Amino acid sequence: MAREAKLRSRRVKPRADANLLTLKRNSAIERYPFDDISTRLKVNVSPRAKRLALRLCPKTRTMNLVVPPRASMKSAYHFALENEEWIKEKIRELPRPVRLRDGAIIPVFGRDRRIVVLYNENLKYTDILLKKDEIIVMTNKENPSARIKRFLIEQTRARITELAEQKCAALGRDYKSITIRDTVSRWGSCSSDGRLSFSWRLVFAPKNVLDYVVAHECSHLIHMDHSQRFWDLCESISRDFDGGIDWMRENAHTLMRFNA
């Protein structure tokens, strides 16, 4: 029994130490008026961070202050204070959020379309049609935004699958699977075993941009790096390589403004 108690205490101790460390960090954060700099400034102590950094998150519309574990909260506060105007400017520059609801105008594969919700409580399910200039939503739901999002995810999956098959045919390679996610910082990825993953928000990007992103990830099926050989291959299977790169660099953050 004594041995069991001893073993049990060893298992609990790391968690207790972690909880204590979290309490100390929270206490240290509370000693400094970070909210006075911006109510959208969030302090994040990261064990992987090597230096203080500010990272904007368009999805949550917050500025993350990344703090290395050994940095003092005092130095983190003064770092944020020195960049106060820059923080506020970047948050102000974020495009206004757009909700997926009746009357909203959203770009779908590069073409603006107005969401038209036709409510009928007698309907048994929601049916959505993608028209030239409209997205017609016939529904018995008072708030069909989640269903509209699911429809857009389905559209994204279908278009990306079609493009991936074209790119892979040109490369002479096969992908293992395609997953559509709601990622924060990565628009696409390719695992070493051929699993492709993309953000559903690419539905809001122009066609040439979506083509470039799919070409980029499919090229990783051959080159799992960003060497010159990779970029040459990516360019060779992209319809608009330069245009795709330029648009993503300048406008990718705007894709985060759409949400249910």
C-alpha cells in the first residue's frame, strides 16, 4: 500500500507543478495593464517561443503577444507598450466581419453572390442552390448560417478534388486523401504519406488563386520542401503562378472575415 501511494504521488506531481506554473504566469500577467494597450491583445506564453513576438489572428480578430517561457512579464509588457500604435493600427485594418445570413454578399470562387434566404416553416429540410449572382437558401430554419457554411464546405471540397485530380494526373502521382478544415494559419498542407488538407475558406478566393494553392500542395507530393525544384514544378502546373502568390500574400487574411 505504501508503494502504491508513493507511485501515485509521483504521477500527480507534474500536473501539480504545471498548475502552479500556470497560476504564477496568470498572476504575473494580471500585474500589468495589458488591456490598456488593447482589449484585443492576448498574452500567450509559449514553450516553443525563443523571442517576444506579436502575431495577428484575423479569425479571432486578436493580437497575440507570444512570450518565451523564460522572459519576464515586465519585458513582455514594455515590448507591447512600445508597439501599442502598431497593434491598434493592425487591428483597425482588419476587414469587417461578414456573417453568412440573408442579404450578405460573399465572393464564391471569385464571383460576388448575394445570400437570399427563403424561409418556410413547412419545409422538411434546407436546400441551397448556387446561382450566377445569388445563393438561394430554401429553409425551415430561422438561422441557416451553419447550413450555408456546410454547403460552402461541400463546394470547396468538390472544386479542390477536381483540381487535385488534374494536378496529380499531370504529375503522375496520386494523393491519399483530401480533408477540408477550418484552419487559422495554414491554407493547405501535404503530409509525407500523401494526405492533402485545405481550408474551407478558399471558397472565397478567386479561381486562379485556388488553382495555385492546390498546385502548391500537390507539388509537395514530389518535393517535401520549398527548394527551387519545388517552385519550378509548382509553376509548371499552375494556371497563374505569379497571380496566385501575389494575391495570397496581399489578401489571404481577408478570407478570415467570413463566418457563420
